[in-house]
Amino acid sequence: MSRIQKQIMRFNRIPIKKQLYRIYTVVVVVPILLIGSFLLMYTYHMMGNYYTDLLEAENYRVRNILFDITREVYGISKDISFDDGVRTILAGEFENRQEYMRAVDRSEVLSRYASTYAEVSKIEIYTDNPSLSDYKQFVRVDGETEGAYWYQRAMEQAGVFWQAVPWEDGYRDSNWELCLVKRVQLVNSPYHAVLVIHIDSNYLRVWVDNTEYGSVMSVDRGAVFYSSDRKRNGKGQPVTIAFEESYFQYAGRIRIDGHPCFVNVSTLHAYQSGSKIYICTLDKHGYDHIRNILYICSAIIAVALIIPGILIHIFTNYFTGRVRLLRQEMHKVSNQDYELIPAFRGSDELSEAFDDLQIMVSNIKEQEARAYEAQIKEQALLIRQQEMEFKMLASQINPHFLYNTLETIRMKALTAGDREAATAIKLLGKSMRYVLENVGTSVTTLEEELNHVDEYMKIQHLRFGERIRYEKKVEEGLDLKQYYILPLLLQPVVENAFVHGLDEQEEGGRIAISVHRKKTDETELMLIDVEDDGCGMTEEALCKLRMDIEIRDMSRNKSIGLYNINQRMKLHYGEGYRVHVYSEQGKGTRVRLVIPTEKMENLRK
């Protein structure tokens, strides 16, 4: 015997319930976990690349913006440093401050650039000329300025460089700005001058800030001069930068303030300068988005496991329950107990086995079955006999006795002056006469049936007054005497509308009957609508009513009238002609009877 056969035999010795659970684990759980794990890892990798690419594009956008700004500011510095008026002021000897101020006022180049370019927040020219003082863009160099790193560097090199410079606003809050620093060459002059152009941080914020991403910028080895999170200004970059590299670039994932982030760092070589600006773009929400997507995927995988697990659990209990039941019944037969259960669920091989079991014991129980059948027939015969006796007693009632009695009561009411009671008795008599005369008859005219409904509504009007309005609309030119209908077909529908549709209304109720014909491609139909403006029904209640009309449930007492009407119509007019019910909660109910006019005309025949 091979190893596989041994495993199969060992598997067959396990109860069926455990077999099904093991099959589910091998066939469903293991593949879904393997595929789900692969999809989760693939989704994580794919989404990581997606957010990295978006961040790289954002970093490229910021770098282009900063390049355009630095290039334009460089052009401004070039124009200012070579302006003759500015050089004349810086190299000049002024006898008094008034002469100096008039010379500065005549030179408009500095004011023009400061007011024209939004990216420039401030332009300053520092000079050691003793005849100059602080006025507008000109600043006299003091000891603190001479000791500043940027001033000393400007004195040592002739080229342009960029520097992050701190400054205090009117509220003495510390701020940082990116500044272009350039020494102004003064020919044949013993004095020195340094041009400093400040880039407006608010201007950068307008163009750089993004609701999804953050930006951190620094120049050379200096502190951060711009950050979307202003708390980081003046501090170092969140990413360790290799300043010795000509072009440093990094794309990856780090933790900032304990929160995982995607970062992309690139280097911008400032235009016509040896300075390097490091641009770090942050995405603090990418990990959250990826985590949410992974949660959703994990939830889908869990649902893919749980729902089949629940279904297999239900099926396993159902199936093993049927197997145990079949085994129990077979055990009863083996012990000569032939009282089997009346039915076995399902229609599969287990059911066929149970059917064979029933056939096997049917011969043994044949005598008991015949005796039981005879008992049922005897009981049915007794019920029929009781029904016939009841009909015989009912037939002994003389309808004329009822009419004469009601007429006597009506005359006494008239004699007593109670005309309203007399009218009510008269209407009741007419209604009873119509009912009793049509018991056992097969047809009546549509006119007589509608008149009976009128009498019924008059009785209701006596009871409720103006609380209920009754309307009847008949198609113009329609001769109601020429059309025959089953008797007592409409009054139960009207009564149903009155009792169930308008029962809760205190006033303003309306019941309307509409009779009209409608031609179709095949035949002409008579449509009789009974409509009320009562409480109506919900969609669920309407569906249940429609089902009750079609299928008679002996355990309930509601909808019997509509069920009987529907059955009578289908028997007499055909399966396609029946009662239709339409309703909407809060807007009322409409019951429509659809009858072929051809059968209404030929019904008397």
C-alpha cells in the first residue's frame, strides 16, 4: 500500500465535519493567505514608489521655482552693483547729511527694484564710507557687521554667494531669510561696499507651500532658512547631507518627530554662484494613506476568509446534521422501530437513500397506513356532513321575513318621526336584499353592482357624516346595463378601503371609484379602480399583501376578501385577469380590477 493510500485511509477515519474543515483550510485559507500576503507586499511596494515619484515631482517643482527666483535676484544684484548712481554715492565724499540724503533720493534704482519685484523683501548696501550714514537702503558698517561671517566672506571673494541670515520682526520674533551677498567693486576708492538682497519668505511660502507636502531649505552648511513648519527655521536639515558631494540627492523614508515620512532631497546650484541650496521635500501623510490602503486590503482578505468560513461552518453543520439524522433513522429500522421522520431535507443522494429507506419499511407499515387513511376519510365525511347540516339550517331562513321585519321597523321609525333611522333601515334592507338575491347567482349588471356600492357608502355616510367623501366616475357613453359582472365583487374592495385605508383618518377621507375601458393590441379591458387617500402601505407591507392575495394562508384572517375576489376573477375570466394593488405610504392605496369586456358582454349568455 502506497503512502498516499495510507494518508487517504487515515483521512477517511476522521469524522466528516473535521474532513470538511481540513479541506477548507487547505483549499481556501492557505491560498488566500499566500495570495493576500503577496498582494499586500506588492501594494506596499507599489504605493511606496508612487508616493516617492510624486514627491520627486514636487521637489523638482520647488527647485525650479527657487532657481527662477535666484536667477532673477542675481540679475537685480548685477544691475545695482554696476549702477553709476549707486557707485557715485558709495565712493563720494559728502560735506553734510543733507547733501548725502539728496543724492540718495535722486538715485531711484534701489527703491524701484525693492517695490517692483515681489520676491525681494529688502535691499541693503553696507559701506564703510565715514561720510555716509544709515538712510533708506544704505547702512553704515558697524563693529557687529564687520564681525559677521557673511561680511567677512564678501570682503574675501569678489563673486556672488548666498547666505541664510536671521532677523527680528517688529514683534522681536526671530525669522530667517535667504539673502544674496555681493561685494560692490568701487574703482579708485578706498572704501568698501557689500550688497545684500533679501528674498521674501512669505513670497516663497505662496509659491512653494503645498497642502500635501512640506518643504525645508538650507544653503551650504548653514541653518534652515525656509520651512513649511516654521519651528524648524534656524535648525539643521532633517536629513543628514553629505556637503562634500558636488550634487547631493536622496530619496527614501525617515522618521521626523516620531512620524514616518517620505523625503526627497536635491541640490540646487545657485545661478552664477558657488553656493548650493539643499531642498528637502517631505510627505507626512503618505504613510498614513498607504497604511489605510493596507488596512482595507487586510479587511478584504479577512472578509474573504471569514465569510467562506461562516458558510462552510453552516454547511458543515447542516450536512453532518443530515448524515447523523439518516444514520439515526437507519439505526431505528435496524432495531425494528419503523416510525421514521415524515420528511428528510434536501434532494441529493442522502435524500434518495432516505427515500429507499422509506420504501423498504412501507410494506411493513401498509396495514397501519390503510387504517390511518380510512380514519382520515371518515373524518372528512363527518366534516362534510356538518357543513351540509349547516347549509340546511341556513336555507330555512326566509329572506322575505327579514325584509318584512325591517320594513315594519322602518315604518315605526317614521311614525316616531325618526327619519334618519328610517333611512338607515331602508338602506340596510336594500343592501341585504341585493346580497340575498345574488347568493347562488353567477352574474349581475355592472349598474346593479355599482348601485349596491352606492347604498353601502350611504350607510357609511350616515355613520360618519362628512368625515368620508365618496366619488364615482364612469366613462362617458358607457352603458353599465350592457356589461355583466360577478355579483358582490366591488363592495368588499370598497369596504376594505374604508376599514384599512381610512380607519385612522379623523376627517377629509376620500374613496373614489373609476370605471373606464382601455384597448390593447389583443382585446378591450374594463378597468375598475377603487382608490382611497388614507395612510397607504410601506413597500414591505404591499409586497406581503400581494403575496397574500395570490396564496391563501389558512393560519391568517387578513386579506381574505381580496383573496376570494382574486380567485373568483381568475376562475371566471382567466388566469391573466386579477386584482392589482398599488400603494405608497402616506399617499393612499389603489385597487384595480381588470376584466375583459368581451367576457362581460357574453357572461349572461
